[in-house]
Amino acid sequence: MAAYKHEVALRSPLVAQVRSVAIHEGKGGSYETEDGDIKTTTTKAVSVPVEIPSASKPSFGFEEALHVMREAAEGMARKKTKSLLNAVSEVTQEVGNTVDAGGQSLSAELILRVWETLRFSFDDHGKPQMPTLVFNPVQEARVKEAFRRLETEPALRKRRDEIMNRHRLDWYDRESNRKLAD
């Protein structure tokens, strides 16, 4: 199982970053939002079929078993990634935390528009904990160019810094008003 979980994580690094919690009883749970709303959750079964040749076939060995396990891990990684992205899409739509790019390509300006809508956290040194950007690998050159522009073009750098400073002040306000557990 450890090897299988490792293979799934290799094929879906985004899902691997999400902490999982084992639910030993019941069919779901609930949580409270920052606004005080109680949201309920239900468990969702995710499975992939695994076919193993009959035990009477003497040539089925370790390498074949490893191949079957890796195929199952690939299928599970795809299903978990799709489920995660659907859940994120639902939640962001619900709270209105979306940006409609109107069909335009990814650009430094679009990244800044997205950052304006996000809520950032910061470390002890005031450095933002940046969100994960998920994109199709064919867009890698465009993504790198957008981030290069954010670093090198003075007007974009200035706007980026203004956005981050505003978020930093908001974060300091949130942190100073937090209630510590009893």
C-alpha cells in the first residue's frame, strides 16, 4: 500500500499536498466557515478497477504486478485530481472568489487580477505564502514569461507590491483579532 500511495503521489503532486484525515465512523462531517456558517460534508468513494491475471498463469511475476499497480495508481491520481479541482471550483464559485479571464491568455496582468481576489497568509518574516498555480504543461513557457514580467517590469512590480502590501496588512489585522482556543 505504501508503494501504491507513493505512486499516486508521484502522478498527482497537487493531491499529494492535501492533508487527508481518516474517518473511522460515519458518512461525513461538518465544519464552520469564517462567516459562522456550518457546512456538511459527505464522503465520496473513489476507486479504479484492477485486473490481475488468473493465479494459474505462472508467468505473472513481480514486474507484472508492479505494472498493474502503477496503472491503478495512474487511474487513481487522475480521479483524485479531477475530484479536487471540481471541489475547488465549487467552493470558489460559492464564495465568489473567481476571475473570468474572458478567454484571454494567461498574462502577468491576469495573475495580478487573481491575486487581488485571494486571501494570503504570511510567514513570521512577512513573506507571502503563495498559492499553487495549476496549469497545463503546454502553457509552461507562457507562465514563465508572465512571472518574468512580474519581476522585471517596473509598473507590474509596483502593482504586485501594492497588492501584497494590502494583503499583508489585512493578514496582520486578521491575526491580531484571532481568538485563541481555551
